[in-house]
Amino acid sequence: MAKRKRTSKVDKWIKEGRGTGSGADYQPWLKVQDVSSLGRSTRLKGTKAGRQHEFLSDLERNYFYLTEFSDVVLDIREQFPLLPQEETIVIAEALGIKHPADPKTGDPIVMTTDFLLTVDKGEGVFEVAHTIKMKDKLLEERVLEKFEIEREYWERKGISWGIVTEEEIDKIVARNISYIHDYFDIRGYDVYREMANQHIEDLSMSLMNRLLNSSRSIREITSEFDADTHLPFGSGVTLFYHLLAKKIMVTDMYKAIDLEQSIDIKYIDESKLEKVKYG
């Protein structure tokens, strides 16, 4: 096979370090500004890696919420490139499939997998690759051809690859996590920014005790909490979301969190509260 010349953009992105690193140092190959997405592109600050993540559709964003909240997922690398590019070109030729190309230039493009996850289920750390796609797209022959290249690439790497559709992404769970995601770091909110750690812990225990086994709405309880503690209106809701985000307080995430309704607290993990460092 004749050696193919890479495009200047590919070389530029490789030099920038795209698709390399892990945790906070990882740079996704594709960023929101690089592509025209059919869905709504999103940037979100992650809690596991502490960096900005780039998503090209609502479905990718919702899957990210599930992986962020999962205790077994250690690292999330989105828009992961299948490099070196020559490898997917060779695979495509072996399979008799046309390699994805730039519609303007006809040059082969760098293929990507939506998520490369680092996972630890208690039996050792390993990686899994997941592609996110709407179920009806799986009926398109060209989509399946591209997936065959992707599947073969990861098989050669010894990494499990699979397709995740909207049927595997529970909308209620994703929506609940979206509500609480930004409250993981409570120091980002003015009233708690300079507050002593012990004071936050005491307030947390007070709010959790009020919520336990109560039939009143979350809104009613948190509003009363604000008044009793002389905190600005909304401080109780902020703390409520924070406690759920840190899993200090646990509820059934398959049931919609509605501030106008009561909430069933499954359990409170005080040990996690004691381990939280607020500064």
C-alpha cells in the first residue's frame, strides 16, 4: 500500500496533543467548534477529571452524565481518535469498505470513538470503548460499515467496544444528574465560598435530618431551612443538590427529582460527609 500524505490539519492537531493524555490532561480530538452537529453541542466541566468535556449531541451529553455519576468509571475520554490513521485505512481496505473521507477534499479523515472509559469494577482497571448512536441510525448501511471499521480497530487493541443507543440511557436518571452536576463543588456558590468546613457539615446534617422521612416538599423544607439558618433564599436547595451530587445523601435516581414534591432518602453516608474537604 502506498504511503498516504496526511492533511495539514491532522498534523496540526497531533502536534497540539489532541487525543492524548488522560484525566485533566486529555484533549479530545474533536471539539465543539470543529464540527457541525445535528444535535446540540455542549461543553461541560467534569468532576472526575476536572476538565472541560466536549459533546456533539444531546445523547452524548446524557451518556456523559451517567458515566460521571458512576462509581466504577475512573476516567472519561470523549471524541477519542483512532490513530494512527493508517491503521483504520488498512482495516477498511481489508473489509472492502470505503474509509470515511472529507466531502470537500476526498482525503481520509481521522475516525473517532465517542467515549473511551477507564473502568474499575473491583477486579482490576480496564478500558472500554463506546459509540453513542440513535437506534434508528443502526438501520443505515453506511453507519454500520463505519462501525465495522471501529469494531475491528478496538478488537485489534484488545479493548471491548460496543454501541449505546437512547434505550440504554435512562432520560430520568440523566435529567436528575444534570440538575445536581454543577453542585458537586459547593465552594462555587457565594454563601458557601468562605464558610468554615465544620459549619457546612453542621448545616448538611441539619438539612438531611429535616428531609428524612418527611412528606413535605423539598421546596418547603429548604425554604424553612433558609429562614431558620438565616441563609440567603436558595441556599438550602444548593446544599440539597450538593449532598446528592457527592452521594452523601442517596435517593432513587430513577424517580424524577421535583422540588415541589417530597423525596425518599434511601440512606445517608455520614462517613462521606466527614471525608469531604471543603477547601
